[in-house]
Amino acid sequence: MKKIDRLILRSFLGPLVLTFAVAVFVLLMQFVWKYIDDMVGKGLEFGVIAELLMYASATFVPMALPIAVLFASIMTMGNFGEKYELVAMKAGGISVSRVMLPMAVVVLLLTGVAFYFANNIMPEAMVRYRTTLYDITRKKPAVNIRPGEYYQEIEGYVIRIGSKGQDGHTLNDIIIYNHTQGMTEVDVTVARHGTMETILNGRYLVFTLEDGYSYTESTTGEHYRRRPLTTISFKRQTITLDISSFAYNKSTEDLFKGGYQMMDVAQLNSRIHDLDSSLDARRASYGVDLQGTMYLWRHFCASPAAVAASGLPTFDERLAATDASTLQRAFDRARHLAYTAAKDSRSYEGVIDNDREYINRHHIEKQRKFTLSIACLLLFLIGAPFGSIVRKGGLGVPLVASVGFFVLYYVVGMIAEKAVRESALGPEGMWVSTLVMLPIGIFLTLEATTDSSFFDAASWRRLFRRRRKQDADRTPSPAPSEAD
């Protein structure tokens, strides 16, 4: 490797790694703000939250890599141009394409890494991410009984305390409503003082009550009308509540393994084949059912020659031999069959559309593994030439240009994805954003490698001045007057 290659790679890899980290962090913060309410106030351990963020970050890698490549390529080539290093390289006989070659090799390797990650690693990370997120959102908030409020998070119980000591365990003026037997059995416990603690790793919540009463009123069975009330006083009583549902319980990963986002290309191909076969079988089954419903209609629409060949009486002959009441019942039956067939057809159309959309989602996920990988190379073909043309380094122009190009790529991709999902385009529609950006990349590459003056403002100003001068020369001078 030559020194110039090492210089280019050092200048490129630094912004690449930094931008990649920033892109993942920004996407991760968007995820955190979306699910912040599901994570706060549940007493989750730091390890659980770190595990969720790690798996979520892994799912953002295929999206963050193209952004990092685009920004790093613009910044690197822009810095070379702004510091006149690119001019020195050209003076030394090194073309722009040769300057881009070491970065292109790295980007090509990143394209392969991105596809391997999207096809092999991300499905497993997605399974664990969905499982962990499901467990966190399902977990109830940590037990936090506040003074003066009725706490109802524990199923079957309503708890109210008047005040709480500074240690967080000593309670005063305690009321516990027990509804575990339903509304026909009212059980209320009142105590002046008490303590609250959890045991067995938070599985049970234990109230130790002092100086209180228990009131029980029954309205079941023979007590329906009498409603007897039992009152028991106590000096000390212990009530144990099961709060195991408040604990963080890890679900099995098999719960989410069947999703299309959790499959590699081979699994997606197999699933698409199975779904297509199932859809064809559904269509054939509906065709058979519809044929039975429309048998009389097909016979009515048959040609006279076909009816004569079958040996059956014609419609006119049967109509003449049928009385009015029978004919009315026949018409009513026909209307009912027509209404049923139309209703079944609309229902079938909705089912087919849902099945087709579900199949299209598998196609989208399969094509996305390729498009996001190719996006690394595509956006490099845009970023590196653009940076050498504008000759601006730093964070200003590269950041604005990166955001602009990527937003264009992303918006076109989202529009195409929606069209594929609704069957307006085939699975190949996922490549529309690539086909839109590819001519831009080719144009910028040609402009940069041929030293074209298309983006040179000074060249355009000289051209406009030359045009104005030519227009002024063509303008005839005014004819002299008679007085002159």
C-alpha cells in the first residue's frame, strides 16, 4: 500500500466511524423517545435496559451504514479540495478516480458486510429485540403506593394510605379493599399503623398491620337479602399479596421467530413460496364454491343449441309451465343467491388483498436486505464526487448535502415501498430509489473525473458576461438625426 493510499484511508475511516456512531445514536434516541413511557417507573435493572438498547442498535446498522458512507465521503473529498490537497494530487498525476479508489474498496467491503449483517445477524437481533421489548412493555410499573391515593395496580385489591414514613416502609392510616372474591364478598381492612416490605426477590408484598379492624359483608347464597356484616378487631395482622406479575419475566424467543423481519433470504424465499401456494389453493377453493352457487345462472345463460343438446327443457318452456307463486319464489331465491354471491365475492376480495399484502411484506423485507447494502456503494458514488466538486470540508456543507441526498433516497424508497405493499408495483419496485439516485451518482462522477466546469460558479459568471457582451455587440447603434 502506498503512502497516498494510507493518507486517504486515514482521512476517510475517521469520519466514517464517527458518523456511523452518531447515526446509530440518533436512531436509538428516536427509539428511546418512542418507548420511554414503557420503560420508566418499572424498576428495571440497568442490564435489562442495556440489553434492549444493544439489540435495538443492531437493527439500525443497515440504515446507519449508508448515511455514514455518504457523509464521510463528502467530508473527505471536501477536505482534500478545501486544503488544495486534491489539486496537489492532480498535479502529481493522480486522477480523482485514483483518489477515490481506496475509499471505493472500503465501501465495497462494507457493502458485503452490510448484506451479511442484514441477512444473518439482524434477524437474530430483531428476535431478541422484539422479545425484550415485549417483556418490558408487559411488565407492570413498580409498586409505588403514594399517600392519599387509591392504588389499584395489584389485581383484586385497592390500597390507600394516609402517610408514609421517611424510610418508605412505615405506614399510617391504612385501608385495604379485598375484591378477590368478587363484588358479592366485600372485605375491608383498616389499621392505624403498619409496615410494608417485599420478600422472595419481590414476589410477595407483605403488610404488617397494627391496631385495626376487618369488615366482611357477604351477599351470596342465603346471605343475599340479610347481608351479614362481620367485624374483627386485631392488635397485629399480616396480609401477604402476590405481586409476581410485577417482576420482569423473560419470554421464549420462539414467540417472535415466525415474523418476516426475523428471517434471512433463504427463509423468506421458502415462506413466500408457501404463501403463494396457499393463496392459489384459496382461489381454487373459492372458484369451486362459486361454480356451485352460479350453476342455475350458467344454465340460464346457455345457448339454445347447448340446451337442446343436453335434452333439458328450455328456459321459456319451463317458464310457461310454472305458476305465478312458484315463479315468485324462484325469483326470490335467485335474488338471495345473487346477493350471497356478491357478498362472498367482496369478502373474498378483502381476504385476498390482505393475503397479498402479507406476501408483499415478505418481498419488501427480502429486497430491503439488498437495497440497503447496495445503498452504501450508491451513496458513495454520489458523496465522493460531490465533495470533490464543492471543495468544502468540515461539518457544514457535508452535513447539509448528506441530509439532502439521503432524504431524497429515503422518501423515494418509502413511496416505492408503499406501492409494492399495495401491489401497485411488483417486488422490483423496491429498487426505484436506487434507479433514481444512480443517474445522479453517474453524472457527478463524470463531472468530477473529467474536471467539468458545470458546477464552477466562476465559469458560469464568465459565460454570462460573454453572452451579455455578444448581445451588446449585436444591438445596432441609433441612426444619426438630420440635425446632426
